Amino acid sequence: MHESDSVEGPLVGEDGDTGYRGVTACQAVGISYRQLDYWARTALVLPSIRDASGSGTQRLYSFRDLVVLKVVKRLLDAGVSLQNIRKAIETLRSRGVEDLAGITLISDGTTVYECRSPEEVVDLLQGGQGVFGIAIGGAFKEIQGSLSHLPAEPAAGPQPVGTGVPEQPAAGDELAARRARRRAG
């Protein structure tokens, strides 16, 4: 840790944005300075306001950078390997996604998915291959709409008057056919 990193609070970056030094970023996100430094040196999450440019210079992270750092930490906490997190972020960047803070990521603890909409999810570890989700609420409403135009009958309504002939089983149901023959027999 650099001695000058011990100063707390925001600094104003050259472009007028508010910047946060490394120690502040670590405290806000809940990571160690060693993690932060490694992620910056390996270009996983670079400070967007000012990167270190030699001994004694300070990295300054924007608020959005802190959001991305927090997402990386949460994915790690969920069990996703740093290698898979890196691959997911590289896939996003290769597609031209500059603002990673505006993306919704979901994970099952192994794979990282980008959620583009309630219907579209993309597996970032498989080169951006599309996968799909089924919104149960959407399917529920679709079926309700379809059924409003179709006939229905009461489940506990009157049964048709029998002719004394046992009901014929569905074709291919051999066990039901044997039972019907025994009852009739």
C-alpha cells in the first residue's frame, strides 16, 4: 500500500469526475488492496479516472468502477473462478460494451450470464452464446389469453350416461385394456 493512499475521501479527477483512491475503493467494495492492485495490473478492472503511471502516482476509481469491482467480488463470493470472471468481462469488452456497470450479470456459481432482457440471457463463457429463460409469469398470461378463446368444460360436471359398456382404454395402454376386460368379464 502506498503511503499517499491512506488519505480518505473523494478527489476530483482531471476530467471533473469524482475519484476514489485505492484504499477508499477497497473499503467501499470489501476487498483487499492486494486484490485491487492485481486486478488493475492485469487489466480486469482499470481505474477510469486515472491509472498509476509510476512510483508515487495514485489510481483514481470512478463510482462506476467501484460498482464493477463490487460485481467481481460478488461473483467471487458466489464461487465463480477469477478466470471465468475475467473471460466474461473480456467477452463483454470484445462486443464493445464499455459501461460494464450498466450490465446485469447472473451466475449459477460456475457460469456467468449477461441478462439482456427477461427473455434473453447470454452465456458469456461460451463466447456469447445465447441461452433462453422461460418467464413463468409470461407463460401464465399467454395461456390465459389463449384459453379465453377456447371452449372449456367443468371438471366436476355431470358424467355422460353409460350404456353398460365399460369405457375403452386409450390405444396402446395394454394394462388398462386388461383391467377393462377383467371388469367386464
